[in-house]
Amino acid sequence: MDEKEIYEGVKAAIVEALGVEEDEVEANSSLFDDLGAESLDLLDIVFRIEKTFDIKIPRGGIQQDVLSAEGVKEEEVVVDGALTALGAEKLREKMPEADPEKLKEGFRLDDLPTLFTVQTFVNIAKMEIDKK
Amino acid sequence: MKLENKTAIVTGASRGIGKIIAQTLAAEGASLVCVDLNDCDQTVGEIEAAGGTAVSMSGNVTRLSEMEKIAQAVIDRFERIDILVNNAGVTRDGLILTMPEEDFRLVVETNLFGTFNCTKAVAQQMMFQKSGRIVNISSVASTRGGRGQSNYAASKAGINGFTRSAAVEMASKKVTVNAIAPGVIETEMSQEVVRRAKDTVMDMIPLKRLGKPKDIANMVLFLASDEAAYVTGQIFHVDGGFRG
């Protein structure tokens, strides 16, 4: 499945979950700031993407990927819920679509969803589809 | 009819308040899924005899996996879950000093965890639909307590807190969550209380009669209907003005 097909599937999931117009949704739209999502909406989007592509997206996905990466200890990337410089660097690699000006040392991991864009979900879906 | 084309799940529907709730919702056009530990054949038979639609599904509300299977079976059959009534409940009255831990655990697991499990099992479908009505059956004991009812009162107070939080969580998906706190209702469950202290109980009820299961079912019907679209996170006392 090519990325365009995945993008269309993700876009449809977001349009349905948030009740927004299709033309409001672009790859770099922020889920929270541009599209008005709330935390429950992220789960709604994840469930719909899972259904669309018949995949299972691990809960806590991106954070877990970084935290559990081989050779990286948790305390090297997160201290008291905030990213270390190394943690921020790893997450920027994982989420090139996120605003690098915000994803810096000291950024709180709990706030990560505020940096999610439509492309974030395309990337997550693609990763899980590729695993199939 | 107020609930035409709606699908409703009622737990603890084999008897008592749950049975009357199921019949009341069915009479307003809802397709009923009657859930209980054992079968609900009698409830289903009575609903069908009255021209309604109902099925019986057996399951233990204390087991999330069983409730998830039931939710999936309902979606497979009816394609929707519009209403969930968390009514299944048990009592194991006893003084704290002599109450076995298992009795406390059983009551909390059935009444409170059961409410959580069933809500969790239907939440995703209601979220997809962007509509849903969840009605939890609490109790007058949730706010007043009662001698020998520490387990029951704690479980029902937990349901009140759960109701308020679930309402906030699910509001953006247009799913409403409310609770009804019945007073003393004429059921098998309350027979013992009434037998022991009917006069005392009556003195505490300004309306001077015990509640009937239909009194509770009527409130469930309202909360499950479109007319209650703007009502969520509330605990409704249906108790004849009980002053305990």
C-alpha cells in the first residue's frame, strides 16, 4: 500500500472522528491546534485507523518506541516526565513532522500529543502496515 | 415510540428492577439485549409476547472479556449499541467487624467493576456512533450509607464518582452518562430490609410508599431517550423523598 492510500485512509478516519471538513485536513495540520481534537479524539482516530487498515497500533506508541529502543536507558531520555537532550533528539528523529522548536530538552512527554499532526498518524499507520 | 431503532443492553435483566427496565425500554421500541449470570429467558419471553424484540445473553459482569464478547455479539447482530443500563448488582450485608473480605470484594467487583467493565465494552462503539446513553443504577445507600452495608454503599458511591467522570470523558462524543439512585424499591433484594423494619422505613419516605421497579424504569426511559440529550453526569434520586 503506498503512502497516498494510507494518507487518504488516515484523513478519512480523522474527518469522521473529529467531524471536520475534508478540506480542513492537511498533512501538516496539528490535531489539537488546527483541528480541535481532544484527548479522547486521539483514541477515536487510532481505533478508526486500526479498523480501516486492519492493524493494531500499540498504545503509547511513539514514546514507547523511543523509551524502549535498544541500548537506551529510560533515565537517559526522560527525567521526571521531561525529555533530556538525548530524548528530544531521539523523538525528533522519530517525529520529523513535529515542530523541532517545541520538541526540545525539558519538553514534557505528557504533552507529546499536542505535537501530533495528520502526518504523525500516517507514519504510525505505515509502520504497522509494513510490519504485516 | 421513544426508542424505535435503538438497541439497548440491560444487565441483571432476569428479575427485579432490571427485568422491568428491559420491558419498559422494549415497550418503547428498543431491541433488548438482556444480560445476566444465567439466562433471561423469562424476561425475553415476556417482551416477545408483548410484541417486542429481545435476546438473552449470559455473562459475568465482573469479567471484562465476557462483556467485550457480548458487546461484539450485539454489534454483529444489531449493528449498534445505543443504550447501556448498568443494573447488575448484589448485596452481602454484614457488619464490618464480621464481614468476610470476600463479601466486600464480591459486592464491589459486581456493582462497581461490573459497571466499569460494561461501560468499557460499549464505549468504543458509542464513540464511533457519536451517540450513546449509559444509565448506571446506584442507590440511596451511595450518599447515606447504612448499617451492614459498607460494601454495598461503597460500591454505589463508587458508581456515582464513576458516572461523573465517565460523563466528562465521553461528552465530546455525545455519549451521556447518568446514574439513578433508587430508594427502597419492592424487589426480592429489599424484602429483608422491609421485613425487618417496614414502619421505620415508611417513616423516612414522605411519599409514604415503597418504590416500584417501574418508578426506576420510567427514569431510565427518560435518560435513554432523545429528550435527555442535554443531561449528563447527574445522579437522580428516585426515592419518594427518602430522608434517611
